Amino acid sequence: MSLELSARVEERGVELAFDVADGETVALLGPNGAGKSTALAVIAGLLRPDAGRVVLDGRTLADSAAGIDLPPHRRGVALLAQDPLLFPHLSVRDNVAFGPRSGGAGRAAARSRAEGWLARVDVGDLADRRPAQVSGGQAQRVAIARALAASPHLLLLDEPMAALDVDVRPALRHTLSEVLAERTAVVVTHDVLDALLLADRIVVVEDGAVVEEGASAEVLARPRSAFAARLAGLNLLAGRWESGAVRLDGGGVVQGLPVGPAPTGGAPVLAVFRPTAVALYRDPPHGSPRNALTETVTRIEPRGDLIRIRSATLSADVTASAAAELSLVPGDLVTFSVKATEVSVYLR
């Protein structure tokens, strides 16, 4: 299902437009108040724009010029927010069965579909519990199952993991990545890992307008907007999991610690570490269990009390004294070194 959105909401200072291809997941990134959630509300039918159109797979959901504005329940769109919003008086199973029942499915068919989706998101054993008896991460999985059980044409996710503990997010992120691979979706997030691991493409929104868009890896590797540049501070290296390490797509091997579901041999993964965890050397270090990647310096940028040294693929933040001692200039070869314990490895 493809999506076309153009909307102007004068009260909120929002005027933006973007498309989502059939089967594609687009991440909306931007600072608070940029207009991301406004875009989702317009698509879902919760907010009528002053001008604009929403077209889903050729079907017009809203068109201000033509006076078309379908109510939310007729749009075939599911919106999943930070709060799972489960019905407290219903069991987990009946929460998920609510969508199919509302769509006309019989009780047995709705319960069967609910149980299938609960098993798919790894909470099938919680079917008889009430929402108050499950954890936050479990409740969010139930909310995902409920949204998908309604068979929406388009899935909208508004910061789906923002309210969850950090240690819960990797597993849920993996579940979402599997689910989103099969459908068309728009995800609002502030998390660079969500954008890279869940989305095919990124649309950056600032001050109510689209300022940058493109393939996720491309936007984060070569950001053109201020917000994307701030997000892209993490070092992100793609590769495959082989013999307990990441064999990089561009050559080389990086040791790290898997986060969330353990990768199997040959699985596509992402090695992630912060620029502050990187040490720089004119010559490769010896003696300590470090990852060492030799790169050519492309840029040197002051960042407050630190100096950021960049190559085409890596960034390191060092003190001014360390930068002066290294005396680097663009074009110099330098070794970026980081301990394996500082590298997190995620399935992608």
C-alpha cells in the first residue's frame, strides 16, 4: 500500500509533503514540535488539515479541495502510540481480538487471529492476563499485536519505544523489524537506531517542513540538515556476524557485544559505538584487545571542549590537547581504536 501525504495545518505551523512506497517503512525524524505527530494525526484522520490530501494506495482518505474526509475507522490505518492504551477490563487476548470483532469477524475467528498475533510477538503465554498484570514492554507487544490483528493497510507508530526501559528496547526493536518488513509503515522516532534498523528511508522534519529525505543509511552517513547531523553522532558500521565478530561490508573485522537477540552466523548486523569511546593513534596500537581501523582524516571540527576527527565512515571525539599532540590534518592516515566492550552489535 503506497501513501501520498500533503498537509498544511496553520495553527501548528506545519506544511509538509512526503510519499511512502508500497511495502516501505519511512522514519520521521525531527526535534520536538517539528510536526511529526501532526503528520500522523492527519494520516489517521484525527486532525483535519487546512489544506492537503491523503491518498492510500490510490484511495483518497482526505482531500480538502474536494471536501473528502473519511473518519478514522474507515481509513484502514492503525496508529500505535507511546502508551499502549489497552482496555483494562479485557484480557490480553480480547484486547487483540477487538479489532477483528469490530471488523465483523466471529468470536472464534477473532480469538484465533488474536492468539496468532500474540504468538508472533512472543507474548502468547499472556493471553489470559489483564493489562495490569503485564510489564510495560509486554503491554507494548500486545498493542502491536492488537494493531496488526485489525489488518490495517498502513501502520503508524509514534515513538513506540520511548516509554520503555533501555534494556527492553532491543528485543522489541527486533520484533518490530520483522513485522515492518511485511507492510507499509511510518515511524516517528528520536532514536537513530530505530531509524536505521526499522526504516528503509528517513524524512527529516524541522519547523513544520521536510528539510531532508533519503535512504536511511545515506542520510545518517551524510546528513545535510542540522538535526540529522546531531543524530548521526554515533559510529554505525554495517556487516555480518561471523565467528563471534562483525565482518564489515567495507572490509575489516570488529569485535563487539551483541545486544538483544543473539545473531546467528552470516546474519546482517550493525556495530555501534560512541565517538567518545574512540582513541586515535598515528600508528596501530599493540598489546590491548582493541579494534583498530585505519582511515583517512576528512574533517576536523571543534565541538565545545572536544575536537571531532572524522573519516568517511568514523568519528572520534578527543581533547584539544590530544588533537594538538596528534597534529592531524585532512588527508592524514590515522587509526581509530575502540575496545570491544564499547561496541554494541544489533541485528538489522
